[in-house]
Amino acid sequence: MAKVRINQNSFQTQNQRQRLSHRQIQALQFLAMNTSDLRDAIYKEVSENPALEIVRDNRNSGDVPKSSSFSQEMLENSEDKNESLQQHLLHQLNSMNLSEDEYQLSQKLIYNLDENGCYGSLLSPETLIDKTRPLQNREMLYHCMDMIQRMDPVGTCCRTPEESLLVQARISGTADELSLFLLDGHLELLNPPEAGRIVKKLTEYRERWHKKAFAPEIVLDRIPLNQESVEKALHFILSLNPRPAQGYVVEAGADYEKPDVILSVEKVSGSLPSDEIWHGLVSGDENCHFQIKYASGVLPELRISPDFSFDKENVARAKEFIENLSYRENTLVLQCCYIVKAQRSFFLKGPGNLNVLSRRQLAENLGLHESTVSRMSARGNSKYIQTEFGLFPTSYFFTSGVSSADGSKKVSAEKIKNMIVRLLEKESELSDSELTLRLNKEGIKIARRTVAKYRAQIGIKNSYYR
């Protein structure tokens, strides 16, 4: 019988493990949370920790977009309607003969309107396009917006109340040239709304205009600037409603893709010599800079209760909780500052001017782990950036691209798509191969299959079906 020998050997190994503290775990959890979940977490902590108390909660006092003082004078009290704005517009939409793509896109636009019937405080319309549906493109988007603007009440689906007035005037077909001129970015000339003063301001405006070198003719050169013409224009403008949705009740269920606004970027006049990231300031150009803010108005304001200063354990826990909320705010603002810095062209000129930017690049610049950046900018999360061009998900600002011909830089996919649109506007019959050659001549190193992919993504058929 064979003998079985059992040997016991002892091995010593060394492993290095990093354990996150409760504070670090909570801070990372807060960073990933949307506003709704964070509100619940705050109220839960307040209910469990007597050292914490809520000073203020502005949840139900949402900001109303400000219109000019003149526009404020135009508002009139109206009787509340039992029907919501969304219901009223959808009833009209349902009676129209639309394709499935037109209907879905129009429905998104309608549910994206705020209490004033505008979209300026909500999602940018361009972000509502379903890129998986080839027929949904910007041309269809603008068609749907125009259709909704013409519904009753006329003038919804505009960026601001001021833009709504201009849309109403154009749709009416009865607006005189002076009214259209004043509504097209010159409403400040109507404040105060006194005909004599308005005539003087218009005359001064015309004189300043023609002091410019090679200044072309404008509307004010063709029409009489007198008391009668101004009173006529004033009477017409006062007949319009800057808030066509006024009087409709707010539909509780109209939260279609309702955004969780976290950050805002405001363009401020005056140049900034250099970025002041830690103060939320990023330079723009010789005329402006940007102020980045954390939109925390929908979250309750906390403090440590002075009545529980003796309770050291709970006070320490309360301090840690508040510090973690501050970490969330500071990290989000910091990341947004670097997004603005990297995408300066977009914030100066608007959509169509994005640069190539990856989450890894941002993480390296900030000295953060890439997962920390992803907690803010992952697709499908609820963190958005409010800009003068509308509201955009943070993921929008991260885009891939292709190399330039000399390999010195990368060109974003968004810029290439805009170049394809411009080329096809001039020559609609260009094939993918011809588009590739044109882009190569522009210094874009790109393959034909990539051109075909980008063309399909923006909803343009190939040359055979055009």
C-alpha cells in the first residue's frame, strides 16, 4: 500500500488595499445622485440627525424667466383654464396628418415647454432629435417647431417671451415694418412706452447706425418716424401676448424628460486676462467671459442647529454631511469650468462648434479619476448645463472626432457633420466618395465609410435616393 505524504508550506504575501472611508463613499454617492434622490437623502439625514436643520426650501418657487419691463406691462390677468397647455396642444396635434417621426418629435417639443410656453429654461430642441431615427433631422425639427408656433395659442415653442412676440407678429400677417423692427431685438426702445420718446430714440438709433463705415440701408430709412407711425406700432405690439401659455394650468404629468439642472453658464461682458477656475470664471474673448454657477435653488439649504451644539457626535456627523454636499457642488463646478474652457468655441458661437473632448482628457486635467468625471457626464444621467443656446446634457460636450490631414489636431464629429450639411446645401448630388474628397481637401483625414455614417446620423439619404 502506497504511503500518502502531506506537506504543509507557509507562504507570506503582501497586498495593498485602499478602503474608502464612510465620508468618501458618501461624497461619491452624492456626486452621482440626481436632484430628486439628493433631496430625499437630505430629508432622511435631517430626520435622523437632530443637529441638522433646514433653513430654506425653494422647491415650489421656481424661477420665472424675466422679460423686459415693457413686456411686463403687456401682461394681463386671464381666467385659468381647466386644460393644461400640453393637453390643448396635443389635441390639435392629434387632428393632424403627420408621420410617426413628426408626431413623436412634436410631442417631445410640446412636453418640453415651461409655464410660459417657452423652451429657453428647458432642453435645447436639438437634443430632442432621436438619432436612431434617420428621418428625424434639423429640417424636420424646425418644421415641427413652426407648426406648434402656429397652433392655438399662437407663439408657443419659442426660446423667450420676446421671441414669441416676434413670431406672433410674423404669423399674423398684419404687422407693419416698424413693429417688426422693434420686435426683432429692439424692444428696449419702447421703454417707457411713450410715442414722443420712442420717436427720439429711433431717430438717434438711425443716426448712430449711419455713422458706421459702409452701413447699409435699414428699415428706419424707408418709413416715417413720427408720432402717428410709432403709436400705430405700439398699439399693434400691445395687442400681442408675451406669454401665450398664461392662464393654462400646469399639467402634473408633463415631465417628459424633465431635466435636473445642476450648472449654468452665463456670458458676461468684459474680457478676463486669465481663467479663474476656483471662482467659476473662464475667459471668453476680447469682449466677454463666462460665469459658471451651481444651480442649487431646488435643494434645501442646511445648517447645524445652534440648539444641538452640545451633541458632539451628531454635530460632527452634520458637518461631514454638509462638507460632502459642498464637495459635490465644487466638483461639478470645477468640471463645468474645464468643459467651458475646452469647448470655448461652442459657448461663444453656439451648436456646430464643438471640439474633440474625452472624459479621460478632462479627468487628467483635473487630476481626478475618470470614474468621477463619468458620474457627472455619463449618458442617461440627469445633469445638465444651462447655456444661452438652451439646456444641454453634460454628455453632449464630450465628442469624438478624426485627425486633420497633417495629424496636428483632431476635428470633432459635430463639426464634420455641419461641413457635410453645408457641402450638400451647395451641391445636393454629391456622393459619399465626393464628400470624402471635399473634406480631404479641407484638411480632414476621413474615410468614406465614416462620411456615410455621419451623413446617415444627420438624416440625409445617400445620393442615389436624393
